Amino acid sequence: MSKVPGFYFSGISSGVKKSGKKDLGLIYSEVPCKISAVFTKNLVKAAPVILGQERIKNGTCQAIIINSGNANACTGKKGYKDSVSTSKALSKELKIDENLVIPSSTGIIGLPLKMDKIEKALPELIKSLDEENIEDTAHAMLTTDKFIKTASKKIKIGNKTGTISAVGKGAGMISPNMATMLAFIVTDIAIAKGALKKAFKTSIENSFNKIIVDGDTSTNDSAFIMSNGLLENREINEKSSNYKKFVEAVTEVCSEIAELIVKDGEGATKVVKVEVKGAKTENDAAKIARTIGNSQLSKTAFYGEDANWGRIVGAAGRAGVKFNPDKLELFFDGIKVYSKGVQHQSESKYAHVFEKPKFTVTIKLKEGKAESYIITSDLTHEYVSINADYRS
């Protein structure tokens, strides 16, 4: 995991989690950063999301504080005041403007934050800051996750080498709708505010908004990107020769985190890429891919290693997209399974594909040239157990 000049990380246990595991994280830049973010489209938004949406408008941030174990969602006016108090207390400790601090939370909905524990832990949280401690921050974000999720990439900007690093969390309540978990991307590459916002939106659409675990969009979903510009490169704008390179690099690290989230999906044993090609429009292709990715019948078939192509074809047909069913072709890892309205060959030729931990399902509609995809997981007995016992 590559450190990013000027960014410092920490993660400690404040006592919010009964287990004593790390539950409070901090991302801090030695200078104010340009920042862009996307938040959940769920109408029920957690207090830190509401505050974050307000503070993100000025496009500048220097610190993000993250707690796990408590979502601070559906906590009314007190929840909002607690988010403000958290950021205010941290700003005093860091000696920065309160408006340069954004809070983020994840965990159980409906419970008030343990403010006494969080505020008491702030000096230790700050004392623990280090360029190398991104994994501590990653651990402090976990809820039902089984492992931490980090990614990084270096790219040449002129005669300098910039770094983009990301840390994320998510395993349940995952469905594409702006942002579908928590993710924090940091870079030392200088980029204009407008270009950063546009680049991040493009990256989100091609990474986090391409994954599904269970079809639920959380009250707390948020993704942030911060640029402190310490590389001191010529500032990138939308017309710069390096803009496309920047977008591709951010998309790459976001995609890596996104796929790790699917891999870590609650109880998941399979990672399945659903491709739809030959659609009239990209939106048509996305609708079909998403319908298959959300299909409980398809997801349980993935888990049971039952190459039941009928469930997949049926899901495509109910996606609300007009196409000629007789032209549709279905492939499992490149093996043709279905065409011209019937099974193409014996199941013995393709059944083994579903035994793999990772495979691709491809639908070709032959209606146009547009395409899209989604990455989904299987639905297992363990998913039910995890979520039935989540608050126990």
C-alpha cells in the first residue's frame, strides 16, 4: 500500500464497539485539500451524510473522522448535533477550521453516538497519525467486513510521479446508487475543483455503481476524494493531456476496492461479472445486468453451483427492456449456453463454470452496439445468519 505525501492516517479503539476492536479512524492532510464526494440517494440519510453534504459545497477539506459500530442514522436532531460536536472537537485538537472537518459513520442504525468515548479518544487518535497507518484506518472502519480493503496506483504527471491511494469498507447493504459503502481516496496530484468533481463522478459510475451484494442502499453510503496538490505538478483541468490518465487511475483504484467489497459480501463465496452486450442503449444494458445481479434466484443458483440458465434468461426478460428473445445468446465464461430460444448444448459442457469462485455471465442481445456490466455476489445461508443476528 503506497503512502501519499502529506496525508496521515490513524485508527484506534475508542470503546464504541463492545468487542474492543478499532472503531475510530482519521484521515488528515497537512494542508487543506480540494475535495469531491458522492452520497447515498436513500431519502433516509444519516446525520454525518447531511452534514457532509453541507460542508462539501465549499470544495475544501482537511480531515475526515470515521467511526464504526454506530451509524448515527435515524437519531434526529441530537444525531446531527453529535456530528457537529465531533467535528468541532476534532478541529480544536487539530487547530484547524471546523468547516474543514467532515464526519463519517457506519454501523447500527437508531442508536445515539457515544460522544463521551469519542471525544475522550481524540488526543490518542491524533497522536497516532502517521503516513504509514492507512491499514489502521481501514480496520477502524469495519463492521461485518471480514478483511480490510485498500488499493493504490502511481502515475506519471509530466516528469513527476503522483500517487492515488484508497481505503474502503462494505460487505452488506450494497447496491449501486451513487455510492454504496464508505470509500476514501487521497492523492497528492494537483487538479482543479471542477475537474476533480467530474473525474470522480465518472470513476464512481464505472466502479462503485457497478457492484451488488444484496440490493440495499444504506443510509450512510459515502465516497470521498481528496487532493492536497503536494506533487506540485501543473494543475490538471478537463482539457489537460493528463486528465484522462487521472480518471483512469482513480477508476482503477475504486474498481479494486469495489470488487473487494463484493468478494467480502456477507457470506459470499462467488464473485460474478454479469455482462450485457449488443443492447440498443447503455441504459438498456445496465438495466438487464442489474436485474440479473439483483435476482435472488440467480444469486442462489450461483451459491448452489447450479448452472440454471433459465433463471438468468428469465431475469433478463423482466428487466423492462424490449429485445427479441430469439436473438439472445447466453455465455458462461465464454461457453455458449443458450441461443435461438433454446439450450445450445449439454449442461455437462458448462456446469463446471459455476464451481469457480469467480466467473463471468455474458448476454448478447444483438439489438445494437451498447454494453454494460455489473459485479455481483451469490446469496448464501450465512448472509441470512449474519443479518438475522446483526444487533444481537
